[in-house]
Amino acid sequence: MTKATPNILFFHVDNLGFGELSCYSGGPFRGATTSRIDAFAREGLRLTNYCPESQCTPTRSAFLTGRHAVRSGTHSVPLGAAKGWGLVAWERTIADLLDEAGYACAAYGKWHVGEGLGRWPTDKGFQE
């Protein structure tokens, strides 16, 4: 990676409203100041239009693949979560593309877009 290549840090938080963070006019008005997140917003690129789906699985799938979740078979949250559901092996993610560009990618926290052989984050371009 060169010095001109930016670091990318994307927070995807379930059930977080637009006005919850200080950098989006919330924070103390909603009960808590978010100074560390605000520092990320000041130093980087702050996105102001993000349209999630009504459930977490389709939103995560659409972000990761750049495709409508229904096209990836992840249009809803699977109840009972049987093994072998989620993004299929041939589905390419943003992490696959970033990995090819020389980035090291990590996913921390909730995955919820697949379970089982070939469907974990480390199968989808994330090294960690």
C-alpha cells in the first residue's frame, strides 16, 4: 500500500438512528456524546445518505456485494439459522475486491450473512 491509499473503516450498526451520534446533530441531545466517533467523522469522509433494509441480513448483504439482497438469497433474516445458508461461494464482496487491491480486511462483530463451509467472513475476502 502506498501513502496515497486511504484506510477504510466502515461502521455498520444495527438500529442506530441518524440523530444518535454527535456528528449527525445528536449526541448530547439524545443522551450521550460520541466524541471518538465524531473524531473519525472529522478526519475522514462522513456519509449522509444510507438506506438500509428493514432487517440486518439484507442490509449487510447489499453493502458487502453491491447487489440487491434478493439476488444473493439473503433477503431476510433466517429463523433458526440452519447451517449452509447465506452468501454462496461464487458471490464476490467488497472485501474480495479490496483484498485484490492489496488491502488487509477484517470484520468484527456480527456477520449474519451466512453460516457454514464457504460462507464465513474469512471465505469472503476478510483475513480476520
